[in-house]
Amino acid sequence: MRWQGQTLEDTDAAALPGLENRSGIVRSVTTPEFAGMTFHEVLAKSALNHVPGESRMPFSWTINPYRGCSHACVYCFARGTHQYLDLDGGGDFDAQIVVKTNVAEVLQRELRRGSWAHETVALGTNTDPYQRAEGRYRLMPEIIRTLAASGTPMSILTKGTLIRRDVPLLVEAAKSVPVDISMSIAMYDDALQRAIEPGTPSTQARLDTVRALADEGFRVGVFLMPVLPHLTDSVHAIDNALQRIRASGADHVIYGALHLRAGVKPWFMQWLEREHPELMSSYRGLYPGAAADAPKAYRQWLAKRIKPLIRAHGLDARHSDDAYPSRKLTKPAVLTPAAPPEQPTLF
């Protein structure tokens, strides 16, 4: 969804780059309760995004009610997508939030098409559907109702404790379609969490949310990723994290080393140089040039360290690269409050 894909003709010379032709932009909003943030309310032409066939993702369809994210995670892989809107992947990504105000209405139309095959739709794969803006715009309840009413399975990945607001809706939806829920919780040192994920709820608040969802019968997965070399990959750090995850009632853990795409690497390295300059040399060696993945040797070392610890805590261990069954799977198995799962969960 590019700004220029809209059609209104009023031109604003003082607008942000890319928003001069206010095509489909209803308004840009700032409010005291969200100091420093601007919400750009737009009318989206589509709600369902088709995942390219070559992607290794296990799902074919996603919904992103928002673009940009107030969680402000320095390592967020989606930062580069803001450049598509002529905004930067740093401060703009954190504070210039695009809100697709009509997303549920458009989704209803798309799901009524005769060609819709009721494949799983994933939310939270790009930016978080339960970021702070959701408290203002309340887009998720109608998305959940619409997907469930159409018989479409859904998966939700979030760092936002606001999902607890929608637990009754999710329980109701799970009576008719598979509903898979995962919580992303990577940092278990409070100071590090505040430094690298300054807009997120606390680690304990997210763990409490896992417990609330598990108590309703959901087999909640925890994304213990990214694992940060030299910062969160020690035996002590991993063991402490897993102990707290297990106590929260989580069912399984998906882990993976830090991934630095081109759109996020400059912002992460700026943070690292400011907060941990002693690690710059090591990170340049681990992620040289355009390299996005940690070296294979490091990933193998991490697997040997983390998998036994995950299993020792009675959790199912999955790596981000092989956590998913075939993408051809159209009925992902998840625990619903109504019945036990028939297949492994996807996340």
C-alpha cells in the first residue's frame, strides 16, 4: 500500500514526504495521550496480503492493520518497510503509524469472494496488531469476528498485553475455527528490555498474559527471539528465561538468533555503539557487510546450548527455521477451548 495508490486530489505542501497527495488519507492525528506520535488514518484498498510463493513462511495470507510500530524494538525486521512510504526505519517507524481504519470492512468483502479457500490468516507478522494504537482504534475485535464468521483460521503473534481485552472474543472464535496465539518475549533483563524495546509492555506483563491465555485453554507459544550474541545467549540468561516461560504456562518455545536485514542493521548498530560499544567488533564479525543471518557455526552452537535447556524445562523446542509444517497445511492444529488439537501448532 503506497501513498500514491490512493486517489484524493488535495495537496499538502507541509505534509510528510510521501503524503503530499493525500490519497485515501482521512486525516493525520496527534493526541496528548500518545505524545510524540502521529497516526495517519488511511482507507486501505485491500486487507489480505498474499505472501510470495518463494517465502519460507507457513502461511499464505497476512493482515497488517497498522504500519510502523510504537513498540520501537531496535532489532525489528520490519523497519525497512517504512522506507516504502518514504519514511525512515528509525524514529519514523516508531512514531509515524499508519492506521487502516476500514480494514475490517474491506476484509469482509474479500472473504466473501467465491475464490477464498479459507486458508490460515496470520496477524503480527510485520507490525504488532496489539501495539498501543490498538487501544485507540480497536481494529482487532472486528477482524477476529470477521475471520471467525467466515470460517477462516487465524494466528496471532504479539508483544502487546492488550490482547487480554479480546480474550472472550478469541475464546468464542476458537469454537468454530483454529486460533493460534504466540507471545514474543525475548528479553528477561529489565534494563535491557527497556533499552532495546522501549515501547513494549514489561516482560512480566507479557508472561502474565501468557498465563491468562493458557488458563483459557490456548496452547500459547513463546518466541524467545531474537537471541542476542553476548547479551542474552549465556546459559544463565537462557535458563532464567525458560524457567519464567515455563511458570507462565506456555506450551512451547520458538528460538532464533538475531537477524539483521538491511533495513534494520544501521539502526541496530547505532544502538549497539551507544549502549554496548565493547561489542561492536564482535557484531561486525558476526554480521559483516550485507549479511543478515548470524554465521552457521554460531547458530549451530546456539542450538546445542538452548535445545537441551528448553526440553529440561518441559517445553517443546522449535527453531525459527523449522518451526512450521508445510505451507500447504490449511488446517493448522491449535488448542481451542472446545477441543484438543489434532496436529502440532504452527507457532
